[in-house]
Amino acid sequence: VQLVESGGGMVQPGGSLRLSCVASGFAFSRDDMTWVRQAPGKGPEWVSTIKSGGDKTYYADSVKGRFTASRDNAKNTLYLQMNSLKPEDTALYYCASPSAGRGQGTQVTVSS
């Protein structure tokens, strides 16, 4: 059972990044999937949840209108498209599911 995130990096304010989370070892298509982030010195912050079928998504107010979660159940992959990034989006981003727990995360740094 594993979740592996990728796609993080350093970007200027206003830029975009697309995160990926590849799942293995469990029935990915049956799990609702969640993105969580943790900024330095702060606790975890829920970012988004997408239902197992991909038909419904939910977002924190802090990212609504800028971030889009999606999934490809055929590829066991979860995505997070992040646009109009702000310095306050800087954090370790990780994906999580009821079956697999959480991954190791991918670092996103927004700085000029």
C-alpha cells in the first residue's frame, strides 16, 4: 500500500504547478482522496477532497477558485492543479486515503 506524490517545486507568485499522487496496493477507485498541506511551523491543513468517482470535489476556502483536484482511476493517479499561487501556499503537500494513509509529500515553495 503506497501513495507517492510528485510535481512540487519552486515557483514565483502567480505561477502554476500540477501535483500528482500515484497509488498502489489498494483499490484506488473506491477511495475518496484528499490533499493536505503543512506549512513550516504549522499544523496540517485540509486542502481538497475528491469523491471516489471523481464526480464531486470539495475545497478549502483558502484555495477555492485557484486549485482543482482531479483523478484518473484507470491510472490510479490523483492530481492537484494549482494556479495563481501565493507565498502562503508554501507547504509540504501530501495525498491521503482511508486505505493507504498518507504519502511522504512533495514540497511547494512560492517565492519571488
